Amino acid sequence: MPRIIKYLGYLALFAASFAIFLYWAFPYDALKERVLGEIERQVGGGVQVSAGDFEPYWVTGIDVRGLTVEGPGEAGPTPLLKIKRLRARASLIPLIFGSKRISFELEIGDGEISGDARVGVDTIWLDMDLDDIDLASIMLIQERTGLRIPSEIDGRVKLEINQRQPARSTGEISLDFDEIKISGSVLKLGEMEMELPDVVLAKGAKSGVKMSLGKGSATFERIVLAGGDLGLDLKGKVFLSSRFANYRMNLRGSFTVSEKLGEALPFLFIIDSQKQDDGSFPLSITGRMSRPSIKIGTFTLPM
């Protein structure tokens, strides 16, 4: 056997043995605390993050089960999001050259989000697919609004996010609402509460959102709810700013309400005169995010 081949064999054996040693001897408990602490620091707002199992995944990755995000509440920490499993792995070759490229898979409820992310100095590139996402698994929604919203949402998100100047971000979002419901909930409206029955918001293949991002605005080609108790058809733009509260909306379209939902919302008689010949109500949403103006025909909702 040529001597050079023997030396290469020894070198390969050493590299493999060293990699296995690092894989098993790496202080993953310390890494776990570091990762969870960094998530808490980035999110802020008193958020607490905890996890069950935390294991290595393909040398440069982690496999986390039972990831829980909690926020402050009146009676103590309140669950906001539970992720059954998170697997994330950094690509080795880009990592060697100082670049960060991460592939990830998240299991939330019975759904999954998978994709890739690249992190630059000022920019984050995000490309991910959504499969059968259930909004009822995101407890933040119920905590803030009182609504429990079982759903089946599929789609694709592809964004280039400018961290320093969000208005320069670009990309596309396309979501299909196979089903969205409201399961017997109590809607929170400031200090008021309103009891809602079981309501179907969307059912079938016609509902969804399609949005493109660029040139300082988000253009909504369609925001559609169909096949349920609330019909909605909106289009328009949201003009971006350095602060979310200063985003300006210009969305226009129409909505319809089923007899069942109309009985649950008796105050709708106030806008009955705005109904069009086809039974729909004209709808416009304009103004800043911090103080929107919502008009149904000529009637402006008090905000």
C-alpha cells in the first residue's frame, strides 16, 4: 500500500474519531441555556422560553422537543406558543466561510413549517413552506383576542427582510385557507366581551391571501374568506414605515354575513342600510395601524 494512502487513512480515522468525540462530549446543556436565553433576549417583553429534550442533530444542528414560549400574565406566566418539535441545522460549508445558512423544521400541533434561512449583516432571507397549520395551536391569539381558531392553512413564504430599513424588504406570501373556524369563544373588545357561537370563516379552495412586498409597500392581491358564515373580499396596499404603528393601510372590498352570524351579532342592524343589491356590504380600511379608519359604506365604525 502506498505510504500516502496509509497516511490519508490515518488522517480520516482521526477526523472521524474527533468528530464523534465532539458530538458526544459537547456541552449541550450549556448550549441549551445559551440558545433559549438568546431567544428570550431577542423577543423581549418578559417572554420566557423553556424546552424538554435538547439533542444534537447532524453535527451542526439541534433537535428540540417540547419548546414552550410563555409571556407575562396577571396570574403568572401565560403560554403563548407550544412547538412539539424543532429541528435546525447550519450548513457546514457556508459556516466555514463565515456565512449563516440554517435549514429548519417546526412541528406545531398537527402542522409543520419547514424551510431555509440565511442571515447577513443587514438582511435575512427566509424561504419556508406551511403545511396544515392550526391557529388554535398559537395560544397568543386566544390570549390577546379570546378567539380559539381551529384551521388548516397551507402556503409559501419567501422574504428578503432588511433589518435596518424594513420598508426596503421584498418578497411574496401566498396562503391557502382550507378551513378556518371560530370555536365557541368570547371575543375581547377592549374592556368589553362578546360571546360568539361556532362560526365557519372559510371552507374550500377559494379562500386565502396573496401578497407581494416591495418598493416600500405590501400589495394585497387578494384577501378572501369564502364558503363560511363570513364572506370577505379585500384588495389594496399597506405602506411600510420604520415603525409598525405608522404603517398606512388602504384596503377596499366587501363582506357578507350569514343569517347565523347575523343573529349572533345583533348590532349589525346599525349598518343594514349600507347593504348593496347583491347582499354584501362595502368595506374600506384606511389610516395608520395605530389608529385605523374602518368604514362600511358611509358608516364609520367607532374606534
